[in-house]
Amino acid sequence: MGLGSTAKKIQGLSDRAEAMYKQVQELQQRIIGLEEEVDDTHDTVERLDHQIAEQRELLLAIADEHDIDGEQILAEAAIDEAELEAESEDGDAADDTDGGNGTEAEASDATAE
């Protein structure tokens, strides 16, 4: 093997290393950008959570002024939501076990409900 082919191989390795270095730098910049976006999103979520808590307290105070049990309404809504989620999860589990191809008996049971 001559010096010319060795030099070509070294140059090829150098070119690939430089390209990889540029890719690593680009990835580093993208990661930094994503971290900044995550921080901004986190701040926004915290601000929205605080605003929702304030609005909830305000609505509960208004409900109390009108002799409405706001806590009871919220509890009922939470129960309804939990039931809907449970039904949704049950439906997803049934789809997973039979591939979404229920039998005719299952279809008639569903419509009877």
C-alpha cells in the first residue's frame, strides 16, 4: 500500500470526523432549543394551573353566594369523568383482545345497553 492511498484514507476519515462533529454541534443546538422550549412550556403550565385554581375558588364563592354546593357538583363531575375513563379503558381492552372484531352477540349486547 502506497503513501497516496494511506493519505486518501486519512483524508476520508478526517472528512467523516468533521461531518460527524458538525452533526453533534447541530444536535447540541437542537437540544438546547428544546430545553428552552420545555422551560417555557413548564412556566406556562404553572401559570395556567394558578389561574385555574383562582377561577375555581371564584366559582365556588359565587356558588356559595347562591346557596349551591359547588364541592358536590365538582365531586359528581369527577365521578362522571372517572366512569367515562373506565368505560373508555374497558373498550380499549376489548379492542385489544379481539382485534376490534367483536362478535354479533357482543354487538347486540352493546346496543341493548
